[in-house]
Amino acid sequence: MQVYKFGGASIATPERMRALMPIINDAKAPLILIVSAMGKTTNALEQIVATAAKGQREEAKQLAEKLEAAHLAYAKEVLNDDNYKKAVAALNVYFTELQWGIDDADVSRYDYSYDQIVCLGEIFSTRILSFYLQQEGYNHEWIDIRDVLRTDETFRDARVDWDFSKTKAQEIIGKQLAEGKNILTQGFIGATADNASVTLGREGSDYTAALLAAMLDGEAVSIWKDVEGLLNADPKLFPNTVKIEAITYHEVIEMAFYGAQVIHPKTIKPLQNNDIPLYVKCFLDKKLPGTVIKNHVADAFYPPIIVLKEDQVLVQVTTRDFSFITEDNLSHLYRIFHDLKIKINLIQNAAISFIASLDKRDDKLHHLISELEKDYKVLRNEGVSLLTIRHYTPEILFDLTKGREILLQQKTRGTVQVVMS
């Protein structure tokens, strides 16, 4: 069994959905297809949540009607009349769920409200794709992944209950696979024990693919993107990027930890633990070899791998009484960050100070500063950048920091990190 994951760009237009058929038909069966929300649907749903949570429900419903109409127009273009009627009936169930989410949206429990609404993007897209695959004669079963993946109640970044979810995956998906059917389902979403919808956080669709492959003894996972494979840097930010042919899980998890928008660390773990290779392929040209990620790569040699995180906040915390930043203070500081669910991208401490580079999230930053100022003096620099280079050379470090003010720098043998303004 193989798992194919397609992101929103791969189905952004009806033409792109049609273009997936050769990839799907050529795949070795049985196949699990995991598909994201179309194009900019998630952004549209986020706007609906934000509007509804402010109490502007009529405006939110107007935005929802616009989004629903766009999905129906898309379905109309790819489906014949009979399948279109079936798709409309199926989609109306979830359009109603969207209306319920808007009515229930509450700023006091924003993350919960967010998940009840944003989760529906994946449902909309896969329902349309399912009717299209059926129209094309592709043998498959559509499954709502919320019936399979059980999570805790950490909305917007839910943690999966592995044992329960594995049992469900084998009962629901495994049964269909054993009967010779392929599977179409969603990434990024799941449900709590009370059947509240959740999202799995950044790169949640890739994570879903990895989970199902591990739970169902998959042979491989392929993530289909609009690039030729895994690159050493973001081509939108850096010229002359280099494609990496093969790379280890260890290297990729390091890249992801430092903020590369490639594969999330939580995606890597179930694959690495079960020795399942991961392929990054191009849906625009299925003949391209792409990149393979696996446990061992013979004679691995990597170019400098560059990760740039913009819009960072550099926070400096200093003890008021000149007590050292040692075990007691560090434990207290880490607890504050942990309780507020704030990830530290870079950390350094001196005798009486603690410095951290963080993603700028105004909602969480306000609470963080308030908590820290109870016991410490706090200074911060906003609008700074965090540059990470693995396998760096002095020349490339100089080139990428030229003309910038360096606020903080850390080096190891193979990695350099620089906070700069």
C-alpha cells in the first residue's frame, strides 16, 4: 500500500484536478489519497472565523455563501449533470455544518471555533474529487478522516491518540483496502472524543499521510508539490537553488526544526520509526525523479541548506535582582513558554539574561510579555530575521548577512544561526 498526498495547489483549478488522473491511475494499488483544501480555501475560511468571532455573523455568512458558490462552480466544471447533482447534495450537508460553525463562533474560545470552520475546506475538496474519480471509473471509497483520527482537545495543534487511531484506521480504512478499494480522505484534520473537529497544526496533511502509512504498514509516502523536489532553499527568497536528490530523515528534521517549509518534524517521526521512505514529487511533471527521504543515504553530500524566518521578535529577559539565569530561573522561564504554547526558535542565556527569538504572534506575545514582566525586566526587538545555514561556508555566511546588523549569532560545526535586523 502507498500513500499519496496532494496539496491545495494540485487541485487549485479544475484543469489541475483533471491532470491528476494519470498520476493516480499509474500508482501501484492499493492507494490512499490524502488531499488538502483547494487553493486559497483555508485563507477564506480563516477570514470567516475571524469575522464570525467578532459577532459579525451576517457578514461571515455572506463570505461563506461566496465560498460555497465557488466550490459549486468548480464542481459544475469537472462533473457531468448526474454527478454534479450528487455532489451538490453531499456538499450541502457540510455547507450546513459551516453555518453551524458560524453561529457558534466565539472569540472567547477562538481556537475551538477556528477548527470547527477551517476543517471543512478539506471536506469540500475531497467530496468534489470523489465524485470526479467516480465519474472517471476509479475504484475508491471516500472516508471522513474525523471518524479515524482521535485527538486531544488542543485545538489548532491537536495531538493524536496513536493507539485509538491505529485501531480505527485498521477497522475502517484497512477493511476497505482488504476489499480491493483505494481510499480518498483528508489531511490536516481529526476529531476529539466528543466529536469536535480539530486541526493538526502546520503541515498537518503531510502528518496525516505519515500516520496512515505507519498505522497501515505502508510501503512509501509520496508528497506531490509544484516544485521538482526538495530544494536547499526557498526559490522565492534565494536565487540559484539546488535540488537535493536524496537526503536522510535526520537532515530533514534538522531543516524543519529550523523553520524550513519542507517537511514538519512530526511528519518524519512515524516514517523514520517504521523505515518508510518519503518521496517529494512534482505533480506538474510526474516523470521527474523528485527527492527521496529515508533513513540512510550512501555518500551523502549536501549543499548549504538555507532557512530564513522573517518577522521574528528577539526577547531579552533580565533578572531584576541580578540572580543568575541557572536551573531555577530557566525552569520558571521554560514553564511560561510551555504554558503559552510558544515555540522558541533560538535561545541563548548569559549570567543574568535570557534571550529568545520567536515568531511574531501578537495574541501570544502580549500574554508572554505580561507574564515575564511579573518577575523580570523585558526588552524586545521586533521585525528581525532569523537566518539558519546548515553546512555553511564563511563565504555564504558573509554573502547572506552583508549589510545587515547582527544582533545574535550562534555556531556549531555544521550550523550557523544569525538574528539580524
